[in-house]
Amino acid sequence: MRTILHADLDAFYASVEVLDDPRLTGLPVIVGGDPGARGVVSAASYEARRFGVHSAMPLQTARRLCPDGVFLPGRPERYRELSDQVMRIFASFTPQVEPISLDEAFLDVTASAAAFGDGEAIARRIKERVRDEAGLAVSVGVASNKLCAKVASDLRKPDALVVVPVGGEAAFLAPLPIRRLWGVGPAAAEALRDFRVSTIGQLAALPDATLRRRFGKHGIALAERARGVDPSAVVSGSAPKSVGHEHTFEHDVIADATLETTLLDLADSVAGRLRHNHLAARGVQLKLRYEGFDTLTRQQLLPRPTREMRPIYEAAVGLLRRVRTAGRGVRLIGVTAIHLTDAEQLTLFDTGADREARLEATVDVVRERFGHDAITRARLLGDRPRRRFDFGERPAAPPDDEGG
């Protein structure tokens, strides 16, 4: 029988801000930026959550709910630094660590019992080390599979430790609301209400034939999960599936020149992140959100894998010019590198590409030493937008509505 842990840092971004500035202790901290801007909440401390603030909420809504909140812009590099430190702690207990995001990971500790004890003992040691070495609280769920471990870690936050007994998976899940189950979104939950299903146990009790008729193959998968069955393995060393950056404008933008300049800055940041992670992109995705939250995404494959700014920018601009509705205000624009591959596989096809690669490598060195804004492109001077970071999708786990 496997022993799986799901470890989730509590209110990670907000907790890092409190860690670095103890004066924020006990205050409602909201990470995301200027509350008068059009961005969204990246993370909220538990003090802020008492006012109804949660991740992905518009900042302006958060300010109405919590007018005395401490709004902070966020520091992605600091978050990654602490994330890397915590992931190294996880890896000291088992090589089988599957990061899901900066603040959570699955660990398969089945083979670690001889060295560190059972799952609960390992979870306690992890919690102690993360607190002592990183200064952060981590909630941990212990179970025989990923599904139950993930649900368990979220049940008694913050600073939780919940153990699901072997053989008790279905009983553990049964009384919980149906939305806690992987794969049950708003539409599925609404459909299940037609069968008077509101808990996971009620779903588990439905006949398979009924679920197959209503949901097809997905219905059978839901029934298996509702009964506590999840054979999926912890996959260590999984790389990001995408690397993206986006920008929310303070006011709707109509001018094409402003949109293209913003794309240049975003493509520059995406390329830098690819090089930092030794990755290359085989495709580019453009994201546009118009006023009224009407959002579209478009993708384009690249002629060859790249980690340089120019082909990413040119592909993004080409997509923008093809899909842009003239005269319509744009609220948000984003660029994502997709279909990632190991940069070691890159081939430089001409000396021009080689020169550009050397130039961007030099830019990386300057920024690494003196900060990202130490060097920039002339076109961006005086018009450099603030970026939101998307560190890339990771293998399947449901989003945490509370952001940890």
C-alpha cells in the first residue's frame, strides 16, 4: 500500500510578506497590487479571508470587502526562492516529489518508512523543518492516494495535519460536499443536484449505469473517485507545461501601439523565464480580454523551438493583428510559451540567431546581478507595464479556491 503526502503552504504569498515584515502580523494582507487597479488577488492572508477576500477576486472587490486591508504588489522572485527551499526539504525525505505549483506538492514516501517512520511521522517532521528553516506553515494530508491526500490537506487549514486511514478512504470522503471532489465543477455539481446529490457519499451510491448515461466515461471516473479510488502515481521531476506573463491595464486600451509595446515587454519576460529554466517553446499563445470580461485565446506553432524574445514577440503580434477587433477596448493581454521542450535540444540555424542568443544571455547576466529593470529595450522606456507572473501549469490537481 502506498503512502502519499500532499503538502500545501498556507496562504503562501501573503505568509511570505508577513515573514519578511513582521509588522504585518495579524493584519489582513492582500497580495495582487494596487486596489484601485484592474488586477486580481493573488493571495490573501487568513485575516483577509474573514472579510470574504479570496484569490482570483478582482482587487477592487477586495478593497470594498476589506477597506483596511494591506495591499501589496507581490514579489515573484522571493516566492520562488522560498518555494525552492521548501521543495528541497521535501526532497530530503523522498526523491518522489511532484510539484503542482510554487506552494504545493505531492510526495510518495512509501519507501521512506525505514528511514523516517510512517506517513504521519514524516508529515510532522516536514512541518517542523519547514517552520524552523523557512519560517512558514505547511498543511499536510496523508493517505494511500493523491486524491485523499489532497482533500485531507485542505480540511483543517491553516497548519493542518490530517491522516486518512488505509481502508477508510470512502468513509473519509463520504460526508464532504460534492465540490471537494476532483472533476466536479459548477456545471457538474448543478447536474448532480438533479439526482439529489450534494455529498461525495451520495455520488458514490449512485449506480454506475446512471452516471454513464448522464456523464459518459467521465461519470464512471467520478464514481471511482467518490469511492476513494485513485491509482495515479506521483510523477517526480515534472516540468512546467507553459510559461506565461500577462498585464491588466488600469484603463481599457484601444491603441494598437500600446498593445504591441506591452506584448514586447511580456515576450521579453517570457523568454527570460524560459532561459532561466533551460526550456524552449515550440508554440505561442496570445490571451486577450476585452471590456466585459469577454476573453479569447489563440495559438500558433513556431517554425523551430526557441527561447529568444524576437520569435515569441513576432508570433504574438501576428496573432494580435489577426484577431484584434478594431476600436474595442482591451482590459488584459497575455503571452504564454507553450509546447515546451528541453533547451538542450535547440539548434541554432544561423549566425543571426547566434548573435541574438549571445545578446540575450548578456542581458540575463545583467538582470541577475542588478535586477530586472537594470536593463530594458529602448521601445519600452517610459511605458513599461507591471507584469503578472504565471509560472506554468503543472500536472493535474484541482485549483484551490482559497489559494493555499
